[in-house]
Amino acid sequence: MAAADNSPPDVSGQSSIFARVSRNIGWLAGSTGFSAVTSVAYMALAARTLGPRGFGGYALILTYAQLIGNLVQFESWNAVIRYGATHLADDDRAPLARLFGFTAMLDCASAAVGILIAVILVPVAGPYLHWSPVEIRYATWFGAAFLLTTGATATGILRLFDRFDLLVYSDAAGPIVRVLGAVAGAWLGAGVAWFLGVWALSAILQFLAQWLAALWLGHRLAIGPRAWRKAASENRRIVPFMLKTNLSSSIGQFWLQCGTLAVGWVAGPVEAGGFRIAHRFAQAMTKPINMITRALFPEFARLVAARDHVTARNVLLRVSAVAASFAVLVVIVTGLGGTQILHLIAGRRFEFAQPFFFLLTIAAAINLAGFALTPFHNAHGRAGRVLRSGLVAVVVYAALLAALMPSFGARGAAYASIGASVAIFVQLALSTSDILRKADTRSAHEVAAGAAVASAEGVPDEFLEQ
């Protein structure tokens, strides 16, 4: 059962790295393109069917559940790749089974905690977000259903074993269900409950499809207290690593989720709905290149495990140059045609969101220009630096929200997103420079040590340079 595909990939040279990345990007391009089209179709149908007020209430409920999910879930796929790459390099499968079981257990625990928090906080958050009693009930059951699907161990297994084809097929389940449900909802003139139900069902089916694909590869999960304790000892500092990557990921989604809720609190559901549409469209504009992150992190992890720092540097520089060029193009397109894009997709009633759209696209473009810095840090075990940059950005974002929203409303939240994106980019760029400088120093010391040994053993220096 696909055993031939489960061997660790060869990392002997930049050409093989880019060949694998290109192949995986090909799979992800098809998946991302399909997902982008269906997501835009779903959002357009929901916005046109529900109208600004109904869509705003729907957006606030969805955002509430997503915010809690991002706060409590472990980014387990990062740990599966980060530590699994080392076990693969050693060709040791027993620790892999224990690693998979350990991360799956944490996924289940985080889902349970998230459901409890979501249910308890709904009555508290409802009045601030202008929810009616009916919307409070919707938020309760939707939050519970959505948070069942927050685990990511299965996607980590598929990425670790380079089975991006299976990942693409399983990921297609969610978008297909969402767009079919949205078409039916638009035809029936359905309300908020229908579109929330469609989203919850699509998330559950996609989660199940990912696990079926991962288990089809034939890799077992070692579960039980003894296996979990051994996994924690075998994978040094795995829990701090997962906590840091989880917080970093949560911060990455913070701008959409906290921003949307803040706009709903200050300006009401209508502007919150427009802000969410603008943010989702801004993210969609940059999605074609964001997919490279999923293919890039496993390659960085393998290169670091193989101590091939020169190739890692070259890969980082090349993909960053492409990303920066694309980011500039996206800002230009949005500046010239933002109103037309909103009118075409969401309808004339949402053209008021054009200023948010343009500003949020600038923030997304800044993130896009530095997208490779995060997987580069995680592959080097520097998740703490990523987290620190995000925490600083949260402080910047919160300060700008408090200062700008009373005067600018939703535009203030968009300005705050730009400030936070700049803060993250500058910090990670400086940290990346430090990592590269230290890698060069280590390489120079290794070469010097090798030359000294060779000289002592009578090996000519020219052989060391070959």
C-alpha cells in the first residue's frame, strides 16, 4: 500500500529540492485554485443570499468559532514534520508511530477544551457582538461542531511522506460540500442556520477524508500513556515547540478573527461582514503563492536535518524573490480594480468594503513577501523567535486598534493589520539574517577543522575542496 512512496526523499542537491517542491506545488496549485474558486463562490452566494445584515451575523458566528479553534488547537502537522523528518532520516519507524499517536492525542485534548470554552463563552460574547437569542443558539452548536475538526496530525503525515496528491484529494471534500450547499441555499433562499450547517458539515467531512488518506498509507499510531511518555522523551522539547507554533499560528489568524469581532463590537454586524469579505478576498489574492509554504517546510526540515545550510539559503532567497514580486503585483491589481472585484463577486451592496479591501491587501502583501521566513525558522527549531515576533505584533495591533477604530471604524482595523504585518516582517528578517550568519560561521569552523585533521593525516588540501 504505497510503501514505495514512504521512503525518505533524497536531499542531494538543489535540483532535486526544486523538482520536489515544483511537483508538490503542482498538486497544491490545483487544490488551491479549486479551493479558491469554490470559496469565492460560497462567499458570494452567502453574501448575496443573506444580505449585509444576515451575512454580518453569519460572519461573526463563524469568526467566533474559528478564533477559539485557533487559540486552543496544536499545530500538530508542524511537529509531525519537524520531528518526523529526523526519524525518517534514521529509518526508525517505531518512534514515528509514537510521535503520530502523541500528536493525535493532543489534537483530541485541544478539541475538547475548545468546545468547552466556546459553549461557556457564547452567552458572554453574544451581547457585545449584537447577537439575537437565535444567533446565540446558532453560535453554541456551530462552535461545538466546528471545533471537533481542529486536529492536523493527518495532514502532517501526508506532507511528511510527500503524499501531496492524497492531501489534495482529501482536502477537496470540504470545498465541494460548501459550494454545493451554498448553491442549494441560494436556490431555497435559506438563512444563516443553513450556511452555518453547510460549513460545519464540510469541515467534518474534510477532517474524516484526511484521516482516511493518512491511514491508507499503512502507518500505525502508538497510543496509550506509556507510548505518549516515550514520545515526549524521544522528541526533545516537542511540547514547547507545539505550544510555540500553535501560538504563532493563532497570531497569524488574529488579524482576521480579532479584527472582525472588534469591528462587529464597535461598528455592528454590517461593517463586520464587509470587513470579513474584504479580508478573505485580500487573502485570496495572495493564495497562489502561499501554497508554497506547505511544500517548502518539509524541504527546509530535511535540509536542516542533513546540515545542508547552503542549499537552504539558496532556496530561501529564490522563493522570497518570487513572493515579493507577486506581492507588488497583487497590490497594484487591488488598487486599480478593487471596487469591480467586490461588485462582481459579492454584489453592489458590498462595495462599501473597497477601502478595507485595499488596505488589507497591503497587509497581506507584506506577509506574502516574508512568507518563507516562518518555515525557515521552524525547520531550524527557532519557533520561539516566530512566536516572539508575533507577540510583539499583537501589542502593535492592539494599540493601533484602540487608537484608530474610534475615529476610522473598520478602516482603523485595516491600518492596524498593516502595522502588525510590518512588525512581524522586520523582526523575522533580522532573525533570519542572524541564523544565516551563524550557519556560515559553523560551516567555516567545520571546514577549518576538516583541514586540520586532513593536514595531520597527510591529506592534500585540494581534496577538501572537491
